[in-house]
Amino acid sequence: MEPSIFFDEVNERQGAFHRRTFLLGGFAGVGLLAMTGRLMELQLLQANRYQLLSASNQFNFRLRPPPRGRVLDRNGVEIASNRPDFRLLVLRDEVKDVDATLDALSQLIAIPDQRREQLKKEIANSPRSVPVQVANGLTWDEFARINVRTPELPGVTAEMGEARLYPYGGAFAHVIGYVSKINKAELDKEGPNPEPLLLHPGFRIGKQGVEKSLDLELRGRPGAQKVEVDARGRVIREDPAGDIKAIPGKDVQLTLDADIQNRALEVFGEESGGAVLMDIKTGDVLCLMSAPSFDVNRFATGIPGPEYAALAGYERKPLLDKALSGTYPPGSTFKTMVALAALEAGYDPNTVHVCNRSWFWGGRTWHCDDSHGAQNLHGAIVTSCDIYFYQCALSIGPDKIAETARKFGLGEIFDIGIPGQRKGLVPDRAYKKRNFPRDPVWHPGETPSMGIGQGYTNLNPLQLCVQVARIANGQKALLPRLIRSVGGVERPSGAAVPDLDVNKEHLAFVRKAMADVVLSGTAASTGDLRLGPVKMAGKTGTAQAFNYTNGRGAHGAVGDWKGRDHAWFIAFAPYDDPRYAISVLVEHGGFGAQAAAPRAREIMRVALLKDPEVRARIEQPLDSPDSYGGVAPAPPTPIGPEPPGAVT
Amino acid sequence: MTASALTRPGERERLSVKLLEIDWRLGLLLCIIAGLGAMMLYSIANSSWEPWADRHLMRFGVCFVVMLILALVDLRVWFLSAYPVYVIGFLLLIAVELVGHNALGATRWLKFGPVTIQPSEIMKIGVVLALARFYHGISAKDARLSWKLLIPAGLIMAPVVLVAHQPDLGTAVLIVLTGAGVMFMAGLSWRVLVIGAIGAVAAVPAAVLFVLHDYQVKRLTTFLDPEKDPSGDGYHILQSKIALGSGGLLGKGYGLGSQSQLNFLPEKHTDFIFATFAEEFGFVGCLGLLLLYAGVIVIALRIASISHSHFGRLSAAGVTCTFALYVLINAAMVMGLAPVVGVPMPLLSYGGTVMVTVMVGFGLVMAVRVHRYSEISSGRGALF
């Protein structure tokens, strides 16, 4: 290359370079200005928006489920409360590898394979930001172990919450019901945007009984805990000043008495049935028990399938509330209603019918348990003579009986705050017409059955208890009350009701007859309270479980359980100054006097002994030195087979 | 006494004079930026020198000394080593292709016992040197438009293809743009520039369909619509914007950036350190930082323009170009204006590789300044 060209070139190249340098500097400047502009946009114009986003990154409000309201008995004894529960939660959003996380967790706590598969499904289907509960009821050791490891396990938290506790297990199972995880159907009912509380894994919804009917009152309002979290959702700091306090659910006080309730469950043993005890002055239900029962705590923590299947498949139906949702023919207890209906209709109580075990009428033979001879109405109640009541019922007809029975609450559903009651049936001519289009006429042959509480008549133990309570009260059309107060606010008393539209003398007549049932009648040996001067008045019932007209078959507690009669006993005490009314049903228990009356007696004894006025009366004889010994308070007497001979 | 006043032969070769000739304003700016980086790393590590801040400062110290030593290397030595460096770098790239160390789904590294090197970084300097060396030997007319330009185009594209195949899209883009910058500075015809720009834009869809990996395409689509999946792929960009935006005018205060302190911001100590800085120091702080970078660029361009040799001019300008691209691409990425391509903020971000590359580059720039009066004959040792 020649030098001359070289130097020219140098100058030209240098000139071009200088021009281009300015341009390059200009480009860089424009680029930096563009960056500045973008910074202004983000940091000055949109700063508020991003500051908000940053804060919502940084702070998290963790929903705190409120403590659920307690359920108390009438003396303030807790029958549903809360216990601390350590649980382990997993948040789908933050778990990188579900399998690896579950592997790590199963080294810390036991996760059965079956549960593991279920969990994987649950986690996969869980909504964003709603944690899934992997385990609950952890011990402190497990809780601590997991808490130590959570920094390495993104999306895993171990926290302390509350779980429902039913201290009495089964005694109140059907009344209180239980709480459990909310299910899809319940959630769908809440609409498209359910309250976040409902989705919280610690939240439980009432499924049965009082827990269900008063769920909203018991639920309370959730609080929130303000926490500073890092990108993995791990809590860095808590900010107690920013917390929103949870408002606990309201306490619910029931009219039930835990002692009476527990004794009722106890005396039923393996038997099936129901018992209801009411205060006849206030209408308060002191006992509302169904047997056999089950441990509701198993439901609150999530009952395993096989265990549930065993409960559901057991022929004595522990899951059914027999006091409210089971209906049974009332048998001879219904004779109190027939007698009252007859008296109200002008029937002469001195009318005498003769019983010699069988009675031929309407082309067939009607039976009785015994040959009672010639009796009037009072005698027929005391001996529970079927043949007398066949004829008594025929003389007034079904409509009058039904009208009276309804006045006493039979066939009625009482709003005591428990869902799922069944009203049963008190039949009359209109019912027959309505429900039997092919045979709409009430045949005379159907009346005798109704007269002894069989046929279409089907009732539940609560109704029978209300019936006795009204008879014993003698004035008011008393209503049962189960929920005494909610959040300290008293519910209206069951005595704030109109008078019963029945002649008081007629009620007194029936009460006298019922007293004699226990003194000298069908329940003479089994209905004695053994509380000195305090006596019970009652009426036995032995109801054929199947069609009465098909002949007698096995009577009493013999043969196949399912074929046995239902045993009833309805009573009030003290007989001379009534305070409490009781109805006891022993499903397929055999004779009312043998299976039901002693149980009613034992339950009644607890109620009477807990009543200070009645107790004072019982204890009075102690003042006289002569009467030491055979007087109350006597220890509870065991329930055993009573000597046969007592009949309904 | 200024350096230009020295006229005696050999005077400029004296070490003390050379040291005075080093541009200490530029050195000071680099120190300030690296110092800010260490300060941010200390804050991100929850007020701790470990694990980043101390190593960042140590690396910078070593690199700064290396830069000073390189500044004293005669520009003619640089000139003579230009092609050898390029060739060695290229051979190493091929070696990566054959026996490279695979990490994080990319093959970028070569292991020599305990030392791991990343040949693509050598090529960032190598391409600048080779191009400057090449343009030094051709006329302005040829540099404008001639068949000879196929050679620099080849010099650029050969390593780019290998780097893109590793795959390292960020570095490939950086090398292409730096090379284009040097060609531009050398006086490339505007017509070629416009056609090249149009061609590059037109090539994007084809690249998306045939060349890019799935994850790279995903990064691009995420960039276009980051809010589509805010906790998935759009997470980086969204969290970075939240960090920036929430800084506001004055920032949340040193050590108080919740986005980075609480780990919402990924890569907070490397690629996204600018967002951390912005969160804690706000708009005012960012403006200051960008001015520091602008200062470095202006001074380096000034050094380029006063050099007496074309090789000096172009190599200094090329390094400046690389540096400016680092800053702009990283800033644009952090602000959600460019896809996430893994280009760090030079000297601010934690990371040894980029530190070495940038400081070696500035060693070259300093050498250009120290030897700005050196004349380099195009004939001696020239291939073209």
C-alpha cells in the first residue's frame, strides 16, 4: 500500500469514526433516556399500584377460624366443646413436588398408602390458596418435628387450631349431632362466592341435630392474623397489631341434664329405643336419648368407611334418632287417649264390659292377654284390658279419638331445634279417604285396633312424652323446649302457651287411673320408684310390631328380635304433685311393664333426686327415728328381667 | 503536566508516566459502581458480607489490578495478539461443542482441572479485537461497502453460531450487536445497515420456529404477556416490576426492600440486582446509577475518539459498545421492556465471568488511552 493513500484514508476513516461516535453516543443516550422514561412510568406514575402489589406480596392475612360456640346442659356442663388440635396443612400452590413432599412427611408422621392416594387427589383438586389438611390430631412431638422441618418443605405448615370435642361421646349424639368437613352440596348452596371461612381446612359445619340447626349461631365470625411472609409463603414475622380478632360462636345452653341423659343411655344397655323426660311445669326437655348410640367424636374427626358401614348396617340402627325420627305404634299407652276422648264425648266411665280373654265381633275373634272379668273404664286402664277398649273405641269412633290425641300433641312435629323429626300418624276417616283411593271408607273393624294403639297409629317417643306432660300438667297445652338459651338470650318457655281444651276432671280421672297402674296394675312391680312417699303414675304399652290382625304370634320378649313387640312406658311423677313426665320406648323389647317401665323408673329417679323440692320430700321421713331403713335415697336398682305376670 | 507535553523519545514508555496516563476518572466511576454493587449484595444477604458482597469486592479488586496491568500493555502488543486471541477463543468454542461441561441445560463451560472457563466470554473481547484489527488494515471506502466486508461478517457469525448452539442466546445477541456496532463505527454504509436491520427483524419468526429452544420461545411469549401466568413464567418480570414500581421516588430505604429481602424477586443478586437497587433507592437512586453508567460510556467513547490509531479507536469503541449493550439490555429486561435473556448488569450484578470480561475490556480501553499517540502501521503483521 502507498503511504499517500494511507494518510488520506486515515483522515477519512477518522472523520467517519468521529461522526459515528457521536451517533453511537447518541444511541446510548436515547437508550438510557428510554430507560429513564420507563423508570418514571413505573416508579412515579404507577408507584401506588406497585406499592400495593408489593404489600400484598409481603403481608398475608391468614384466616383464623373462630372458636365454635359450646353446647351446655342446663347446669352449664359442657356437652360439646373445643380442644386444641395440631394439624398439618399443605398448600398446593407452593408445593413443588407433591410426591417428594409426601415422602418427606411420611418420615415424620404415619401416612397410610390409602390415605396417601386420597391426599394426592385432594391436593390436585384443591382450589388455589386453600390448604389441604394432611393430618390432624398430631401429638406435640409430631407437631414439633414437622415445624422444625417446614423450612425445607415449601407449602407445608403445621398449625394449632381447635377441634370439636364431645366429652360424653354417645349420650348426646342424636341431640347435638356433630360437625364435619363441609361437603360439595353444602358448599354449592352457598352460591358462587362462598365465605372464605367455609373453605378453611379447620372449618367444620354442623351436620346433624343442634350443631346443624344452630350452625350459624355456633359458628362465630372468623378473624385474621396479619403475617409477613416470604416468597415461599413462610411466615417471617407476625404482626399482632394488625390482627383481626375472631368472634367466637355463641354458646348454646340446652334444657337437657347430663346426669339424666347419661343414666338413660346407661339403663338401655344393648337395647334399642328412646327415652324422653320433660319438666311438666316448664316444658323443658331434660332427657332426649336414643339408643344404641355412637361416639360422635368419631364423626367429628372423620370416621373411616368400614366403621361407618358397621354403624349404618347394624340392625338396631344406632344412627337413627329413635326419640324423634323413629315412629312406632303406641300400643296400650294410647288407651289414655281413648279414655279421654270417650270422657270428652260424654261416655259414662262406669260403663262395664266383661272380658273373658276373647270377644267375638264383626265376624272375627278379638283377643285380650287375660280374663279381666267385668270392669269399668278406670279398671280397664289399670289392667290394660284390650276387650274393654275395643268396645269403648267403637262407641265413640275414630274421629273423636284422633281429635283428642292431636290435642295432646300426637302426630305433631315440635320445633325444638332438631331437624329430621318424623311426625308419625294419628289416623281418622279423613286420613283414610285421602290416602286410600281404592278403599276410602273407614271400616268399623279398624276402630278396635285404633282403640288399643295399633293399626295405622304411629308415634314417636317425644310425642308420647308431651302427651303425658299435658296430662300431668292438667292445664296447659305444654310445648317441649330443648334450647334454653343461645348466646345468653333465653328462648320462650314451653309453658307460655294457651290452656288445653280438655275437661280438667277428665284429666284427673286419667291421672288417677295411671297412678293405680303403678300401684296395683300392670306396672305394679316394675313401676315402683322406691323413693318412699314419692310415687310414679304411668301406663304400659306392648305394641305389636307387625300387623295386629294377623293373629298373636310371639308375644313378649321371645323369638327373633325383629319380630318382638315394642315395649312402651309413659309416666309422670310424683303422682300426687306431678313434676316430670317421661316416655320410654324399647324397640322390640317385649312387654312394656318388663322392658320399658323399669328403665323409665331409673331415669325418673335421677330427675326426682336432682330436684331439691322432691328430694326434701323424700328425705323428710329421716327426721323420725322410726323410719330409718327402707327409705330414699336408695341406690339405683339394676334392671333385670322382672317376674312375668305383669301384662299390658 | 499533561501527557501530550511529553515529547522526548522513550518518555512515554516509563511506568510512572504510563500510570499517570491511565484515565483515573473512568477508574473511579468503575469503583463506585462496583462499590454500589457490593453495598446492594450486602443488603440482599440480610446485612451480611457473606456470601456475596465480600467476594464481589475481592473479585473487583483483583480485576481492577488486572485492568491496570492490561492498561500498561503496549497497544501494538494488543494489535499483534488480536487474531491469535480470536483464533484461540474460537478453538475453545469448538472444544466446548465437543467436550464442554453441561450445566443447567446449556453447554458453555470448559474445565481445566480446578479452573472453569467460558470461551464465549473470551469471544466478546476476541471479536472486538479481531474486527478492530481487520478494519485497521482496510480503506474507508472498503469499510463502507465492498466484498471485503464478508470477512468481518464471517468473523462475527462464526462464533455466534457456536454460542447460540450452546445455547446462550444472550451472549450471541450481545456479540452480534457489538460486532454490528464496530462495523457501524468503522463506517458501514447506511444502506447495508437498514437492510441488515430489516433482515434481522424478518428473521425473528423463522428463528422462533426453527432455531430457538422451547424455553427460549416461552421466555419471548412470556415477555409479550407477562400477566398471563403471574406465578409461573411471568413471575420474574412481574416481581421485578413490582420491586421497581414499589420503590417510588425515593425508595424503601437501604436494606428495606421487601421484594428482595423476602425472596419474591428471583435472581435478585445477579440479573435482577438493578430491581433490588431500584426498590431500595427509588427513582432518584436509579437516575444516579444510570448517570454513572452514562459517564462510563461517555468517557470510554471519548478515549476511543482521541486515539491516533484506527485499531485503538475501534477496539475502545467496541468495548464501550459491549458495555452499553449490557446496561441497556439488562435495564430493559428488568423493567419488562425486553425478554429475560440472562444478561447481567455489569459490575453491579454478582458474578465473576462478566466482571472479568468487562474489566479486561476496560483494560483494553485504558491501554488505548495510555497509548493513544502510538502509531500502528497497517503493514506490519497485517493479514490484509
